[in-house]
Amino acid sequence: MLLSMLMLFSLTLILIKGNDWGWRSFPIIIFAATALLSLGLFIVIEKHSHAPMIPLVLFKDRQFVGASLAMILSGVFLVAVMVIMPTFFTTVLGKSELMAALMITPASLMIFLLSPIGGRMIETTGPRLMMLLGFLLMSAGYIVLSFVDPAYYSQLVISFILIGGGYGIIAGPIVVLGASKFTGELLTASQSVLGLFRQIGTLLAVAIFVSALTANLKTAKAALLKDADNHITASALPSASQSSFKESIRKSIKNGRAAKAHHSRTISSDRIKESAKTKYQRNLLHISNSSALPSSTKQKIYAAVYAKVKQDSLRQEQLIKRMAKDIKREGNYQLKKAFMKPYHQAVPFIILAGFSSLLFYRKKDYHHKSV
């Protein structure tokens, strides 16, 4: 038990901290060695134990190995969608937590509908074809998810239906298939081990995809901050307004609200009056014997200065709003790209996962083994 916990802890830490620490860093190498050593010792101890936690004899059955792999891999790719997409809906699209949960339900609904159907169809199609069909549907779902615009929910629904349907076809018969050759204590052990592998799949999904997403968001925020800084610097805003606007954008991006960058910035009337008064006094200094000017003349000068300051302030507000709109649009793009990148990168791996179906029996072999 201790060795298995140590192995899973080391593996999870590697997956979560790999990007931050560096994949070739000393801590990562140490934890990788710890995970491998723990796995090796665990296998040796289990092999010689009279009451093993995981009977290694289970892995002599090819279909049990296939069921274990399929359980882990399908779980990884399902949980990756069920965990990350609600965060996308709330963070990028601005949906509530309840709405985000409802938006992901098509995948759950397909699992609910197809799991029992997959279990019944196993006799007709055979295990290998059924598992292959499930992984093909999940692969198609990931391909769709990689290329659609996630801002349009109608496009995302297609991928959710495919991924949920594929997982339902796999999950329905997989426990029965994995335990079909065993009886007695081995039957109970096989079901427990498959349940354990389901949890491992969930753990790996969270570690891998959340780690990748965190790294992508960090990169996206850095790129957005640099672009926004360059955009503001190249603008016609005064230096003071540039500094204030940059600080506002920097805080928004740092707090994860890049898509809601400040675009309603207005210059108060008091600030306009204060600026007009300062410029008015400066203008008087350039007028010889300004103290002798009639009050009506001074009022006209102040009115002209105030009108000019107000016009400049309105022009600044419009410019700030346009830039903030551009930054918001770019922020949305960068965030969508950060969220979708892990799914795009996962496509080759989910296609490869489909080859685990080859470990299952064909229809004629399955019927022969069942006799």
C-alpha cells in the first residue's frame, strides 16, 4: 500500500510540476526515479505475497490487460473534458457555474444512454469491434473539439456527444469483459483492480490536462500583456494616461480577467476642471501683465482652455475604449487557444489509445472462449 501511494504521489507530482520545475530538473529526475523504484518494489512484493493487493496473475489474461488499459485511457480523455470545459465556460464565456454544469451534460447523457446498449451489443459485435468503435467515437470528438470555435456552443455539443457516446460504449461492457475469465477470489479482485484503474485514469487526467492548461494560460497571459503594453505605448495617449491604463490592464490580466479588461474608463469632470485650471494658469503666465486683464477676458480664455481640455479628454476616452476592446478581443482569443491546445495535442494519443482494442478478443474468439 505504501509503495503504491508513493508511486502515484511521485507520478502525479511530476505531471503537475514538470512545466514549472523543468522536465530535466533535479527534483523531477528524483521523483521519476522514486516512481520507477516504487513500482519495481511493488511488483516484487506483490509477486511473493500470499495475500497480494493486486494479484499479478490477473495480467496473464490478455483481455484483462486490454480492459485495464481501456479503463485508464478512456477515463483520462473523458475526465479531461468534464473537468476543463466547465472552467472554460465560466472563465472565458462568463457563464455561471450552474450553466457550465448544464452545458457539459450532453456527454453525461450519452454515457447514460449508451452504456447499457454497449453491454447488450457485445454478443453481436464482439469485444474488439465494440472497444474500437468507442475509441473511434472519442477520437472523432477530440478532433471536432480541436477545430471548432469554442465560443459557439452548438459546435461544442457535437464533440461532447461523440466523446460521451464513445466512453459509454467502452464503459458499459468493460468490467464484464475484464473479469470474464475469472471466478471466486480472482473475479472479485479483477473488479476491484478495474475500479482502481478507473480512479487512476481520473487522477492522471487532472494532473496532465490541468498542468498543461496552467502552462498554456501562463504563456497566454504573458503574450497578451506584452501585446497590450506595446499597443498602449504606440498610442497617442499622454504618458500619465498610458501608465494608468497599463496598470489597469496588468491587474486585469494578473487576476485572470483578461477578457474583461477595463474598457469603460472615463475621465471625471473634476479631473477635467483641475486640468483646465492648471493649463489656464500656465497660459496666463505667458501673457504680459495678465493681472490687468478684465475678468471677462479671463473668463473667455478659461472657457477656451476648458473646451480644449474637455475635447482632448473625450478623444482619450474614445481611444482607450477602442484599445481596450482590441485587448479584450485578443484576450479572448489567447484564452480560447490556451484552453483548446491540450485537446489538440491529445488527438494523436487518443488515436493510439484505440490500439488497446486489439487486446480484446474478436467475435468468433470471444464466443469460443465463452463456451
